[in-house]
Amino acid sequence: MALHGRTAVVTGGSRGIGRAIVQRLAADGATVLFSYVRDEAAADALSASTGARAEQVDVGETDQVARLFAVADEHLGELDIVVNNAGIPGSTPLLDTSEAEYDRIMAVNAKGTFLAVQQAARRMRSGGRIINISTMSTVWAGPGESAYAASKAAVEQLTRVAAKELGARGITVNAVSPGPTDTDLLRGAVGSEAIAATEHMTPLGRLGRPADIADVVAFLAGPDARWVTGQNIRATGGLV
């Protein structure tokens, strides 16, 4: 178990990619605390199956991010791994995007990740790992993704700067950019024809699975990634 004795915080961990990340880190031996926003039943089920602790937190709110890490202090003690997975999509055309929608996407995706990295850096021990989940939309954005792509571009730049600032303490900071991944969120937002077309566009001939992304995160969280920092790994099945 590569992560035995290690501790981890995962934001947005109750469903989809976040859920797979919690499952993988726990299976690898880490003690995990994860946040969720609304789906208490999914969070409870994940806690029961993995032993991970769930905490209801909106990462778009500064005080709630601070509370999450205060719980981490109490529940985990020293901190080794932080995965910033919490995020919200956007599909509104540029000219129709309201200031409120823009602010909300930026608050959760960009500011929430920034605050979590800041909180992690204040308490993480040497050799820690910070992994930020971005998106292939920063290099292949579709119509309606202006605010979303901008928010994730901020995450990628934060990753590069934080890697330089925290490297002296042995802390690595990396990003993972998934391609289209087979989650409830994707299937709820995209029709079956679009999904089929996307499958045919990837050299591997399928959508990504949450476990595909979790495996990349587990590598970056583990000892074998000790010499990898400041990178953005695009886990897209070759789509980009």
C-alpha cells in the first residue's frame, strides 16, 4: 500500500472523478477526508465503503475552506496530500454570461483552489503532494465555456507558481487535465450522439472512466512521482 501512513484531503469527493480519487487513495492506504456540497447520501455511502470522513463544504466560501482544513487538523493531524477536485462547469455563451454566474464559477474553481493550496501550504509536511484537477477545455474549449475555461486556466498557472514556491520544502504541485469522462455530470449535460462522437474521436475509442483519472492522481500522490512537479498531465485518451 503505497500511501500507508499518509493523510489526504480531497475536495468535491462524493461523486464522479472525486469519488474515484477518494476510493483509490483509501485503497492505497491513505487516511482520507473529503468534502461534498449537496449529495449527503452519496457522501455517506462513500464514507461507509472506504472509511473516509466526509465534510459538507462549499469551497467557493473562504470561511468554509478554512473550516475544512481545521477539520483536517483535528481528524488527520499532519497533512501529506491535497487533491483539489471540486469544480463547477459552465455552458453559457459569452454574451449571455451574467456577472453572478462568472463570479460563482471563478469562486469555486479558481479561488477555491487557490485558498485550498494556501491552506495546505501552511500545514503540509515535507514531501507533500498537491494535485489540482483542471480540464482539457483550457486547450480545446467549446462554445459556452469562456468562464469555465478561464477559471481552469487560472488553476494551471497557480500550479506552476506554487510548484516553484513550495519546492524548497519538498512539496510537489501538479495538475491533471481530464478529457471527457463518463460521469453522471457529463451524461446529464451531453446527448448520447455527442458522447458517441467523442468516443470515436479518441485514439483509444472510448470515454475516460473516473478510475482512469484517479490512477493518474494516485501516481502523483505517491513516492514514484517525487521528481515530477509543476506539470499538467493531460489524461484525455489522446484526444488533445
